[in-house]
Amino acid sequence: MHGRVKVRTSEEEKARKDKEKQEKLKVFKNAMQRIQEKRKNSELDKELLELSGKVLSSNPDIYTLWNIRREILNIFRKDIEGEEMSQMYDAELHLTEYCLKVNPKSYCAWHQREWVLTTRADPDWNKELSLCNLYLKLDERNFHTWDYRRFIVSQCKPPLKGEFDFTTEKLYDNFSNYSAWHYRSKMLVELYPDLQGGRPIEDSHHKHELKMVQNAAFTDPDDTSAWFYQRWVLGAVKTTISLVVYTVTPFKTTFAFSKDVNEEFVMSKTRLYVNNEIVTGEWKSCVGNQYDLLWIFDHTTPIKDDLDVKVEFEKEDKCTQIIPCTKYGNSTYIGKNEVSFQRQYSQAVVEELNNQLESCRQLLEMEPDSKWTLLTTTIVLYCIDAKKYHKEVIKNLHLLKVIDKLRAGYYDDLITKWSIEEQLCLDFKTNECRLFKVAFDERISCLPHLQYYSYCEEIDLSNQNLSSKILPSLVVLQHCRKLSLENNNLTTLGNFPSLDLRELNLKGNVNLAKNEIEMLKEKYNYKIIY
Amino acid sequence: MSFTTKDVVLKEDRPKSLLLQKHSDYLASYGLNKDDYEYCMTEYLRMSGIYWSLTAMELMDQSSRMPKEEIIEFIKSCQDSESGGISASINHDPHMLYTLSAVQVLAMYDRLDAIDVEGVVRFVASMQQEDGSFYGDKWGEVDTRFSFCAVMCLSLLHRMEDINVNKAVDFVLSCMNFDGGFGSKPGSESHAGLIYCCVGTLSICKRMDALHADELAWWLCERQLPSGGLNGRPEKLPDLCYSWWVMSSLSMLNRIHWVDKKSLEQFILACQDAETGGFSDRPGDITDPFHTLFGLAGLSLLGNTSIKAVNPTYCMPQETIDKLKLEPQILHI
Ligand SMILES: [Zn+2]
């Protein structure tokens, strides 16, 4: 099915080929029939082994034939022992080797090899490892061979450092070997985790990997493999889950988290106090899933004016954090936590990042239109100090939209995400009202981190680039009364979530059919402006 | 180490419009000649072949051209009464891959009553291992493809409670890689086909939250090459079936707009064979039902209105999924 080029042939040639095929087919059908007869009659013998072997040699994917061979070998090994059985297993390995030459991606043949080696008493793992080395020389990207290598390693357990060094060797052969980068990533976190700091990779190795991967990426900036690895190494920081904001009103109490959490997490880590008494109640996911960003807390404690409300949250380091609240107008209590999206690296790694930034900038001067250099420069800037370099980062992303047109949609969403992060930090520190309105020049195309604004009463998303695919995300706006989606690109309202609104503005969505609005009007009784 | 991107160049005389009639003719005649060489040599995956053809026909609203009763009889005869599993063809052994294909075909025909459903549930559940993974059959091959087969199959039968869903999810998550993608087992390299299987599993189990959505979707959109086509791993050639594996995954991640739809559509259309009908893996290659389905399904995701809407998780018509009242998860953005 793959890679078979259609070739034009003369009538004569075609007739000859067809005849050849019909001959082959006859032989094939006879053999298959014979095999199935023998199996039905329980003649699981050497002849059947031979017959099935012949068919498999040219059709290694007929899985049932491998099953038959295992059945036969399972019977044989009850009676035959030692050298004789060993030879039979060797023959089986030989057959799989032959089949893998026909089709190096045959799942069946690879699996048969694993079966033989885990079934026989005398597997020669070193020989298998050498075979892998050979196969990886023939095709360094065959993922079946890599999987098989991992299988052997899991069985004979050589020192992992040896495997790590093997990836280094492979990469210095060819930096473009994504499979080797992948394997390296697994070895790296296994061999060198940062046990004290809780980061994925220990400091000196983090630095070393950054150096190595940059060297690789700069050797050939058009090859993508190293850039993916680099982006991962850059992102290898500690992440924790925090309670970002809680909102307590007489009607509803909600808790928003930085990541999706389950009921058990919320229940065990979060405690709401009213006048120094723990409030008990039931937790409900906002969307109705097992894990969610926003949790609704159903309780019967009356929420009135002049209460003392606070929340205790147990952080990952087991320390308990007390999040106080601010009172807003009519018996509404909102507690905002400190938020930061800045990645936390060690000092040594930050120094290395600054070095890399310098080299990136130099390379960029020579080739200002190099996508990967520009993208990496941008990400490094974001990693070092997202706030300080914000303007430059956004400018670069706009440039990337032009250089790398195919992925313009990705860059748009990244501009949105990083701009929202900027505004969020400010809003959480200084904004005293319950309004969210985009406060930067970019038009947003998606709604990242929207649960952070779950406390808002008014959400103004007018004059943006929002399409209907964002509508289900609005479900976190559980306290919103006034929502504007004026002048966006909505096309349908079929997936508009159920919200407790008073007013919804849908004006200026020119491709939105009137009957869609009528349907929404029938369903909900809030005011819809259009 | 000078080096050029692996890609294809689309020729000027390539097909530029959708040849629906040709494809429907191609699939209707495929397998009519039971002595056709290709047909006979692919007997070991017949059940999936039927699923590819029928789904493609359904998407073109042409499924009446398939021999419905014959297909249902065939499926019945492929169920193993002992294990409950279904095989690729008569005289072959039951396997997860073909059990799923059979269930998908019967779901589209609304004829799940034709087989022993309890048997299927028993077979699928018996394949789950202590670590949550699934075997393909009793011989012990483990692969995330089989996890997907299991949850797809059981959700179509509304019998998810017969397996340990949390463990199934945990196993799939243990296959996540540095790039946010997934491979066939823990430690395996990311591959768009297996990403589809793993994201699909999480979509059915409603655990999409566990994904690193932005990292994964970025890796996926980087599969698009200048020709517009998509490859399945970095530095590989484009292949039409990845239009499905990548685009369906991006659809579940709600980030389909991260690839350039226009140029992908051009690539897909260029994979049609204007003479024989059907789609192939790359322009100029021989067509087959597998790529024909994924070409059509890919176009459907891109919004082509002459094809019925396809569900990105199940790769079946959306109307079938609606009828079964299934709601696989799609991420918020
Ligand atoms: Zn393909």
C-alpha cells in the first residue's frame, strides 16, 4: 500500500505479468488451503512448519501463520529438549530475519522474534544487540528496530550509560537522527534527574544538553530534529499546580486551578473557611469531567455581607498557603493568588541561555529569514524573561507568520497566549474590578487561561478574531453576567455553553445565520443583542 | 552536511477537483473479482478492508453500492465462538484490529445485533493486562493501537464499564514523549499514527486534559511540508494517510487551524488517480481502499461539503456517532 509507483506498461508486458501473478496466486492458494486443512486436522508437525514458512517468506504479515508456528513450537518444546530445540528456535529467528529483509516494518515478524527470545531458555542478548546495531546502520530511523533495541535492553539490562553513549555516537554520525534524540531524552531523565531541586534534569547535564543541541542545530539550521529536542530541553522546568482564584457569592462558589485537577485533588487540598469555620459541601466539575480547570463548590452556608472568608490551599511542597480575599459589593468575596508564567531555571542554566541568545542573534544577523533560528531566538527570549522581552517576542512572532506561512494559525494563537499571560499578571496584581477586556493591540484568536477570569462579571471579547470553535471554552465564565462577542468571526452557536448571563452581544458577526441566534433566544431567556 | 527537505513536488497536470464518481466506482468494483491478485493477497486484513471501503462509501453517501447482507454474513462467520473475538477472514485467528473493524461496520449498518456482543466484550476485556495495556490477541503483542481498539470497540457497544478505564488511560499516558507525542509502547518514538490512537483513546475516555496540547499540536503542525502534504515523523516523506492521523488528532485538540488547509487540500486532491479512481499514498502511486478512505476523511475534516461530516475520533460518519449518542471529548481552546 505504500510507495508503489504506478508504471505504464505495454499490453504485452501487462499480459505477461498478469499470467505470472495468476501462477503465483495458484501456488499461494494451494499452500494456504493445505495449511488450513492440516491445522483443522491438528497435524501440527514439521511439514506445517515448512509450509507456513514458505508462505511467510514472501508474505510476512499473515499473522495467523505466525500463530500456527507458535502453536507447533509450543507442542514441540514439550518433548524436544536441548540442542535440537535450540536449533528449531534458531531456525525461527532465521525466518524472521529473512522476513524482515522483505519487509523491515512487519509487526508480525518483529513480534515473533520477541516471542522466540522470551520463550527459549538460552537467548543470546548480545547477539541481538549486535543485530540491532547492524539494522540501525541500514536504516537509522526504523522505529521497529529501536523498539526492538529497547526490548532487548529491558531484558538483559546493560548499564544505561552505555545506551546514552550510543545515542551520542549515533548523533555525531548524523544530527538529523530524530530517533536518537528521542531515545536520548528517555535516557537523560532516567540517568540525570534533579533529585534535590525537583527539576526534570540535573543542572550540569541540563547545561551540557543545551550546548550539545545548539551545536547540532547550528550545524544545519534547516534540519528540524535538533530544534525539537532543543525546545524540549528549554522547557524542562519544574511545574506546579496552584489555586489561581476563588469566587464566593450568594449564588455560587468556584475555584479555578492552573491545571486540570480531579475531585480527589480539590477535596484534599482546598478548604474554604467562613468566619473561621470550615465549610463542607460537594465538589462538581464545571464541564462534568473527571479532571477540570474550574470546580464548583456546592454548600449550604449562607453567604452574606460582613463575613470573614478565606481559603487554605496545600501546595505541592505540602506547605499550606492561605489565600485571603477582597470583598466586592454585594456579598461577593474573591481571592486571587499570585500568578507568574515565568519559567524558573537555575542560575547556571540562565547564564547558558544568555550565551545561546547571543549566538542566536549572531546567526540571525547572517540569515534574518531563517525560520528555526528566529523561532528559537523567540523562545529563548520568552524563557529568559517573558516580561522584559515581551515586545520583541511578539514582533518576532509576527515575522514568523510571514516566513513560515503554513503555520500562521499557530503563531497567531501563540501571540494570543503570551499576550494574555502578560495582561493576566497585571490584572491579578492591580485590576480591582470584575471586568476582563483585552488591553493590548493584538486581536486574540483563542482563549487560553480563561479560567483565571472566572471571577469576572463582565467579559468584553469584542473586536477580536474569535471563531465558533472557542465557544465551549466560555463555560468557565460561571460568574459572568454580561458577555460581548461583538465583531468576531462566529459562524455557528451550536456549541454555546449554558451560562447564567443577563446580556450577550453578538453584533457584527457577519457570517452568523439569524436562525442560530433565534435558536439561542428560545433556549435562554437573557437579552441577546445582534 | 548539506541537505534538502524530503518532500514531493505537485505536477501541474494533477487532479485538482474531487472525483467522487470515480472513487465510488473504484470501491464498488474492488473485490468483485475474487481471483484478483491484490485482493487475494490481502485476505489477512479483509475485515479492515471492508471497514475502509464501507466508511468511504458512507462518507460519499454511496454505501448502497456495497453488498450489505453479504458483509454481515461474512462478519458473523468470522466471530470465534470460544474467545468471542473476530478475525480478519474465515480461517484466520481473532484479533483486536479486526474485532474493531467488524464492530465499526456493524455500527454503521445499525446491525450490532448480528453478532454475539457479549462475546466481543469478553474478548476485548480479556486482552487488558495488569498495567492497563492491551494485547492484540492471546500471543501477547502490546501496542497503544490495541488500547484504542479496545475503548473504541467498547464505547460503540456502550460497555466501557467492562474494562478498567483509569488503568487504560494510565498506560497510554506512560507512552508520552518529550515532544508531547506518543509511540506504540512506553519508550517508543512519537509517530502521527500512534498519536491518533492515543489521543483518540483519551478523547473517548474524556481525559484530554492529560495531554500537553500546545507541544503536541505544534509537533503535529510541523508535519506539514512545502507541498502541503503531511508526514508522520520529522524528516520523512509526506503520505496521504497522515492527512488523517495528523488532522484528526489536531481536530480533537481543536487546533486544526494550525496547518494550512488550502495547500493540504491540494495535496490530497493530487493523490487521486483520475483513471482508476481511488487515492494513493503519494501522487503517482497505485491507489488502494485504505488511502481512499483517509483521503476522503481528510477532506471532510477540511470542511469539504460534498463529503459527509466525519467524526475525528472514530473515523466514522458523524451521523452514526450521533445516533449512538457518543460524545468523544474535544479540547477547549
Ligand atoms: Zn499511507
